[in-house]
Amino acid sequence: MRILESQYTDGSRGALERFIAEEMIIDLLAAFDAHRVELAQMLCSGLPLPYDYSGLLCETLFAQLLRLPHPRLTPVAFSALIAHTALLRPAFPRYLAGSVRQLYLRLQFLAPELAGRLADVLAHFISNMSFRWPWDKYRMGLAQPPGGPQRTFLIAVLHDLVKLTSWDHQLLLQETPAEFLALLGDQPGFVGLPMPLPYPPPAAPPAGLPAVQQLQLQQQQGGGGTDGQGEVQQVPEARDEGGDEQMTEADGSAAAAGDSTVHEQDAAAGSAAGTDEAMQHIEQQQQQQQSEAGPSLRQQAGGDAAMAEADAGQQEQQQPEVQDPEMLWAGKLLGVMQSRPPPEYKPLTYEQVIEWIDKQEMAQQLGSPAAHLRAVIRAVLAAGSKSCSHCYVLIERYSPYLLKLMEQLDEEQQQQQQQHEEGAEQVKSGQQMVLDTLG
């Protein structure tokens, strides 16, 4: 793939030399994919080429990224490799900006899949460079209508930046112009579901019904009935004066209704009396069942108490012991190594971390060089657990301090060995003196 002009990649060299250089780069990508830091170092200074090949290297990396149907490496691998190469080779960022610019201008000729790969890699690179990017050279996308290739590409890059950080990241808001941030739209938020409408209250019984029928109707609608234990809930008898007057008028109208109404009331009263007798019979049966089940309930209660005591004892045995001081200090040191304090929001340097260790008197708090060394090693390995490349970089960064701690540990062990030998000599001389005295 040709992205830059030939004067920036080939110079006056022939096509054969370019082919050989490209094959060397591709072979290194395939052989050292798992060791990206070493791969970046080899690509920057390990190629036996007698000229500046920064432009050719940049063009080859983007050509392998935009390779169909699949890239040579994953897009994340290319983004990490490009970021390392930009830091190790001073001339590389200039060709990187030119390549991205040329691809940005040709987005209408790129497949959507390739534009998405380019957006992912560019967003990852910008996040590694403290969100600094020459956005002014990409303003042509702002004037395009929705759906334009450049405008869609910018939206994809900004959305990837938000995914890598957050909507309110301080550096993202500071380094990105407001016109580009407006492409993101409104910040999404969760809108709760509407509250359900309350159930309508049960309808009041008609005022003209007798008292017994009103009671039965209230029980059917939920005003009375039984609770969860089978006991009858009593309907409150308190009424206001208006209710008493209504009941009196209802009784009067029922008394004047005639013989047929009287017979209906007698039947309703008889049914209510039968209901009361049935309820009393049910209560007697429940009391009898409770009296028969008394011993079994007491046994069950005793078993529950024993189980509760056993659970309490097991919890006491499973209570965590006091945490190891080495783990505590390793956690503190890990937090310092991964912190990004304001206002620059950059990770601390090696010197700043060592200065924090000295200020906190970590060695004195742990009591021995061996404990201090183990705590530092734990923090370094935990910080580099993301990948092999991170682990290699951190071990190489903190290797001087680790070597210093190992030397202190060797000195302490030599002093202890010397003290042990001196004590053994004193014991031996004391024993010899005792033998001489006895002899």
C-alpha cells in the first residue's frame, strides 16, 4: 500500500531494496509479536539498513494494519507498537501524522472495516500521548453533513476515546476542542421507568343492604377474612355518626320491606350463625394440632439453636487473621505506582516512586531488608500483570532499586553469618577454658 510520496519512503533506491526492507519488517512482526517492547526496539534500531527508514516503517505498519481480510496483528498490538516506536524513534511521529492525514483525506475510498481499524488505533495512540493531537488539521469533517466519511471517522475516534477514559476525563476535555466534543452529542443517562398506578380501592357496599350482608361483602372484597395463619381477622366495629345514621335508615327500610325481606334476613342470619360455628370449630382444631405438635416444635427449636451455635463457632474459626504487613505495604506501593496525580494526570516517574518509599520509611516499617525486598517485588509484579511487555518494562525500570535491596540483604546476611561465627568461636573458647580448668 502506498500512503506517502515515494520521496519520503524510497528516496533514490530501487524497488528491490524496498521489497527486502518490507519483508524484514513483516518477518519481525510475525516472530516477536509476544514481545512488543523488544519488537519496537528492533524495528527502531535493529534493521541493517544504511538509511533513515522511518517513513518506510510507518507506511509498512499501516499497510499491515489495513490488510484484508484480516490484519497481520490485532489493532491493539499495532497501537501499542506505534506508540513505542514514536517514543523510540524521533523522526517517526512526523511520518505518522502524515500517514494518518493522507488516510483521513482518502476515507471515501476505504472500506468501513478499515476506517474502524484506523479509528481504534488512532484513539489508542492519542490516549497514550496525553490526548494531544493536531485537531485543527481535521476540521473539514466538521463541515460535512451527518453520514459524511470524515465526520463519521471523527465521531468514531471520539467515542473510542470516551470508552478508553470517561465522559468527564479532565485531559480529554482540556486537549480536545469544543467543536469536536460537540460531535459526541449529549451524555447518555439512565431514565427510570414510570411508577405504576396504585390499585383502585375496593367499592363501598351499597347503603341499603342489611348489616349482615354488608359484613359478608366486606369480607369478600378484602375488608375481613383470614390472615396467613388461618385466624379470622376481626372487622373494626368503630363507625362514625353518619355511618350509624345510614345503618339505622337501612334497618328501618329493611323492616318495612315486607314478609319476603324478613325471610331473606332470617336466612342470611342463619348462614352467618353457621359461619361463626364453622370458624369456632376450625380454631379448636388448630389449637389441638398445636398442642400435639408441641414436643416436635421444641425439638426443632433445640436443633436450630444447636445449628446456630455451630455456625457461630465456624465463623469464629473462619475469621481472617491479621493481614501481613508486607502485603499492606505492597498494596500501598502498587497504588502509588498506578496513580496519576493532578494537575498533569501522568504516572509517577521512577525517581518519584523511590522518593515516596524513602519518605514513608518503608524499610524501617517492615523491619528487615528481606521483607522490604519481597514487598517491592510483589508490587512490581502486580503492576506488570497486565501483559508480558508491561512486566518486562517495570522489572527493567525498577531493577536498580531491586539490586540495591538485594545488596543490602546480602550485607545483612553476611553480618549475621559473621556474628554467628563469632558466637561459635566464643562458645568454643569457653568450652576449651572449662576443659583446661578441669584438666
